[in-house]
Amino acid sequence: MCEQSMASWLVIYLKLEMAQLVASLYILWEGCSERLHLDCNYPASSELPYGRWVVSICSAHCDTTRAMCFCGEGTKYPNRPVAEACGFQVKLPSEDGGPKVTDWAKADFNNIFTKNGSMPGWCNVDPADAYSSKVHFKEDCDCKYDGLWGRFCEVPVLCTCINQCSGHGYCRGGFCQCENGWYGADCSIPSIVSSVGDWPRWLRPAQIDVPTNKNLTGTFVSLKASLRRKRPLIYVYDLPPEYNSLLLEGRHFKLECVNRIYDDRNATLWTDQLYGSQMALYESILASPHRTLNGEEADFFFVPVLDSCIITRADDAPHLSMKDHMGLRSSLTLDFYKKAYNHIVSQYPFWTRSSGRDHIWSFSWDEGACYAPKEIWNSMMLVHWGNSNSKHNHSTTAYWADNWDRISSDRRGDHPCFDPDKDLVLPAWKIPDANAVTLKLWARPYERRKKLFFFNGNLGPAYANGRPEDTYSMGIRQKLAEEFGSSPNKEGKLGRQHAKDVIVTPLRSDNYHEDLASSVFCGVLPGDGWSGRMEDSILQGCIPVVIQDGIYLPYENVLNYKSFAVRIREDEIPDMIKILRGFNKTEVTFKLANVQKIWQRFLYRDSILLEAERQRNALGRVDDWASAFLQFSEDDVFATFLQVLHYKLHHDPWRQQVDHQNKEFGLPRECLMKTT
């Protein structure tokens, strides 16, 4: 009876998950009849026949599904980009060394469409002739768009898509066009009529154990059948693509907001985009056995809004205009999150059961969730900037377009930027460096670390090419340089307490990782909000010295920072070297040893290995970076994130007050009856 019930239940359970999927996808299908129309240009005027300047401005053919400019039909290379200045007349500088000036009111048709090899053409230029200098070409034209390679965009290559469409779709510049029978932002969800054997591994995490012994005794027969699933279970909203895939597809610069691109061999090229962590985490969640399609059984709900793409693309096309946002990228981004909130509240039933407290939102930009709309503040925020506002209770960026002080309280509310009781600071993305891993810089012992302290970064207006704003880094980097600067400033002065074994410089060497690995202590100071110095320090085995009051660093509300880091108050900066020299060798080696124990928690290894698996399956390629990172198995960023969720699942006080007893999942009641 129970065995039969068990088999029936398994079928019902699987179908329930797929039915839940169909219901969610139907919400998306309702809008599929509308053809997207995204203009490249703002409205024309007599003075500006192509509208005012915008990154997407186009004098040739505008692909209105992406707001991107191409040569178009009638040319030899219709799919060659005509980005920005390429399509317009450019005036040469009036004096040596001066800048070129683009006239956005005058198209350059005579050149870009010419077939005369003596003129600087573009859309009809044969690459072979141009490489051999047989013809001229317009040097203001280039290959900025994703999916194309070569000086003349002559080599089609893989675009960057979410999980590369899981092998079940075509990546169109960032948007997955799924094969028949596959769905989702990364084409990882199979049709309801598909065979279970075709399902991806993440969708088959359950292991059913049904004993074969039928000689069981007791008042009730219990087969002790069990369904083992990895908790916590995370439901990922399949949002309309305007919040993620379309933002990726419309990138006018291929490196924006992604952690990888592909070269002319379709080999992976990792980027040093600090904001690439957002895509890495999103892909890991989608491919994880902790993912569920059944929202009724979910422990957490992930809302995939890619703010890294919103901010980098703000005002780059008319549909992303900041005209109604006071020119603030922070305000435009808040609006995206608010619309995503409105969507899930109106289309799904899950928000109301906990007032959003089991929902997770990712904010990757410089000041994290400072500009989160008030409606979602109950949720868990994943950020890189853990400003508790206990001291710095205002916008800390020196870049005016990201300042959130001007956003009205009726939109933002009065919440802090970070709440350590519910939120989590995650590490920023760092390019997978196979060389550093192979050299084991993270494991370098104390005896080989000859410098006491090292910090390399922008030090503000006192230095050549420094940021001009006094408020940059909240003035912290400037104070450090005033005391310990090891490179001359504009006045030729060093820091008041400069020392031979203390390096504080804006001059980045070619051996940056080696410099970190040769130092005992490394500075972690803010920039326009967070910087990547914490990750640099840990990944090279250096003890981080944190100088930013009231601002949490990655995992600081869950790890014992005193065991591997040093915190110095901002008003203690003049005493920093005295404090660091005060640690004895035993204390220093203890902290170094602990850095070595946790360094992989600052590495997005899961995302790296997902890409390694894709490359191996698609092309049979195992590159050096893949071999280097395959040797490690300790907990990385994603594993740490799941561990935090598991802890929250069992310790969040609000969960004790919410009744989940009526969920339609789990074993049939008769299979749970006690034996005598």
C-alpha cells in the first residue's frame, strides 16, 4: 500500500514541480506577442537630426530589438557594428595632442559606406585587404559588441549568456533563445513532457530510498521511505527578461557586467570586472541542486535583478534614460527593483507569507543596498558594501550620479545600507589567476613576507592622476597617504611617517599579486563605496587591515574577523604602524595561518568550475585555469552563502512564527506512521 503510494507520490511530486513551472512561465508567455521596440536615437530636431548624443546613437541601421547600430542591408558586412563615433563625422584636433571632436549632427555616410579603398571606409571594407594595408578604414570604428572578434568584427564567437543557455539554446548577445522543450533564463528547465533522464542534474537532486525487505512487523507497515533533498531550497523567480537577459543582450561594450567573454577560438577569457560576482552567483544558484521549481517547498526566494548591468548601462539608450531620475543612476536602479517587486507581488503568492523576509536580492554596486526601495527592505540583501550607517550615515560615493542622498524618503524610506542581522556581504569578483594559484601565493609563509604593510590604489587629489574629489574614499585613503605615503605626491613630498617596509603608493606595479604576497599586512580601504582590496589581500595570503568605521566586510557578521584580520579605527590611522609592529610573531603567524584556512571562501570557484564543465562538454577543452582550480575542494563563496542560508533557516526568529505545516510536499502521512 505504502510502496504503491510512494511511487504514485513521486510522479505527483515531479509533476507538481513542472506544473508550478508552467504556471510561472505562463506569466511570461502572456507578453510574448508584443514585439520589442527599442530606439537607438532620441527624437530628432532640426539641429540634431539623430537626436541628442547617447551611447546607442545610430546613423546607419538600428536593431530595435536591442538598440544597437549595424551597417545594415545593402552593405558587404551588414552585421558589422557602427558604434558611436563610427557613424559620424569626426574633426581632427586643432593642435598636436588635442582630442578629436565628433559632430553628432552629421552622419559620415561618404566614408563608412564607401567602396573606394582610398577612403576610410568601414561597412564594405574587406578585412584581408585592410590587414594588408591595401585599403583604408575609419579608425574610429571598432568591435565593441559581444559575439564578434577581430579588428573588423570578422570572426563570430560565443556571446556571454547566463550559464551559456545550459547547452539547450542559442546565445544572442546575452539573451538565451531556448530550443523547443526548454525554458528559463538559462534554458535549464525542461518541458513537462520530457523524460526525467533528460533533466539537468540540479533538477534531480532527490534520492528515493525504498527498502526491499517486506518481512516487516508492526501495527502499521512502514517502509521508512525517504526523500533526501539538499536544504536550503531556493526558488528563483523567472522574471521578465528586462531585469536580466535583455540588459546583457543590449550591452554596447562587451566587458560590461559580465565575468567572461570568448575569444576567436571560443576559449574563455575571464574579465577583471569587480561586478562580475553578481552573474557568477546567479549562475551558481540556477545550476545548484538547492534550486527548486516548487515555490511551495522553498525556504528562500531569489529575485534576479542585475543592477550591475543597469548602472553600467544607465543612459546608454533612450529606454534607459535618466531624465526622470535627476541624472542619478542610483534612482534609475531603485526603480528597476521597485518594478520587480511589483511584478512578483502581483503575479506570485510567495511574498505575503513572510512579508518578503525569505526573499533574497542582490545589490552589487558601490554602495550596495543603500538605494533599495523601502518595500523590499524586509528581505535579505546580498551586497559588497556593509555600511551599517552607524557613523557614515549618508551617501559615501564621490561620484555624483551614484549619490542616493537626493532620493526621496517616500521611495527609499529611511533604512540603513546594511543590517547585519539579516544581510550578507559577499566578496567581489576577482579574475581567476591560474598563475597565482599555481605559485601558491596564498600559502607564502611569514619568513618570505619582507614588507610590513602594503597598499596600492588611488590616493586622491594630492597625487598625479588621483581622483579630484576630497570626499573620495571618505578621505580615508588621503589620511593614510599623508602619514605613510611611499611615493612623492604632486609637491614631491612623502608621508610624514614613511618607512622602508611600508608601501602606500598610487603606482601599480606589474607584480601586484607578488607585492601583496610579499607583505604581512595589506590595507583594506574604501573607494566609491567598497573596493576589492579585501579580496586581493586574502587571495594572496596577506593579513587584511581594515580601516572603515561601521562598515562590514565580506562575512564579517558570520566569521571571526579577529582571528585573521586587524581593524583600525579611522582616528587611529596615525598610530597604524605602531599598532602593527606591536603584534608579536606568534600572533602574526596565527593570523596568517587562519587566512590560509579561509582564502577559498573569497573565490567564486563554483562559477569557475561550471564554466570549465561547459568548455569540456562543448569543445573538449580543459584550459590551464580549469586545471588549476579543479585541484581545490574547500568551501568557496557559493558554499559559504549556502551555509549562511542553512543557519538562517534554523535560527531566524521570524520563521518560528510562520505556519508552514500545510505545504503540499513531503511523504504521504501513512508512510510516516510509527511502528509498535
